[in-house]
Amino acid sequence: MKIYGIHMDRPLSQEETERFMCFISPEKREKCRRFYHKEDAHRTLLGDVLVRSVVSRQFHLDKADIRFSAQEYGKPCIPDLPDTHFNISHSGRWVVCAFDSQPIGIDIEKMKPISLEIAKRFFSKTEYTDLLAKKKDEQTDYFYHLWSMKESFIKQEGKGLSLPLDSFSVRLDRDGQVSIEVPDRHTPCYIKTYDADPGYKMAVCAAHPDFPEEMTMVSYEALL
């Protein structure tokens, strides 16, 4: 398993954008051009090129020759490399991606003020009770821990919105251990949280517990 991250400490230049655009598919180029905000286009563009860069190095392929598809519920995949699983997430100034030989999910969330009504509506009863038990100044932190962990699990499952957020429960203990309760699930899965940035929460969900201790940082220059 490998986890990679790009910290967008500055906007892409026009020259960098054009060079990155050469690597991606015509459909993805058109999608990037349709974004109203440049930051959204840059995050999408960098996520695509990051995957291409990692796969290119591992399998000695040209970045532009890598072909993406989507599974039944929309999770991206590389049909020519069925044993290479990946997942992308981006929020704020971060673009992150996880790779493994088995299904994997990753999520990063920029923290903002929360409404407990959102937690009550979307989280399980156990999670909502755990959240309310936290001190007021710890609730935002724990809310985003829960959100990122749950999103990483859903993305690892690859079932999209067909898997309701309140149909399973996650819990982060004081020692950093994560527990997952999924009714009628018979295959194991594991979640690890990462401290990517003080203003963000990030989690990775995998089919085994062999997580790297840290993610590998990638610069714009390295991608080019």
C-alpha cells in the first residue's frame, strides 16, 4: 500500500496547467475546463495526473496511454491493470491518493464549522452519541474524523451512495485505534487516520492493516 499527497501551496501556472492537460483524456480535459473555479479544475487535474504518474513509474507506461474506466457504482479503475486499485480525494489545498493490490478508499476533509443536525441526520446512533459525549471544543475535530473515516469506508466498498452513511458505525479511540461495525459484513476491513494538516482530517480504509506510517509527498515538478 502507498499513499501520496500533493499540497497545493500555490496555484498552477498556465504553462503547468497546459502541460498537465496533455497527459489526461479529452473527456477529463473538457471536465476541467467546465469548472467555474480554477481551484476545482486544478484539484481534479492534479488527482488524475498523480495516478498516472505513479502507475507510469511502476509499470513503465506513458502517462497519456493509461486508460481509466468506472466500476458499477462509479469508482474509477484501470481495466488493463485489474490488480492495481486506487482512490483519490481532494479538499482545500490537498490532493491525496491511495494505491493497493486490493480495494482501497481514502478521504480528506477540510474542517469548517459544523451543525450537529448534520451528524444527527447522517451518522449512526452510536456515532452521534459518541459525538455528543465529546467536549464542545472537541466536537468539530471528532465530527471530521467520523466523516473522513466513513467516506473512506464507503469508497473502499465501491458502492457509492447506495450505501447509506448511517448503515454502519465507526469509532476513533483515544489511542488512535479505529473500530468498525458493519451489519452482515463477512470480509475484514481496516481504517487508519493520518495527520496531513492541522486544518484537515484524513482517513484510509483497506482490506488489510499494513498501512504506511506516512504519506509520500509529491511536488508539481515531480509530476511534470
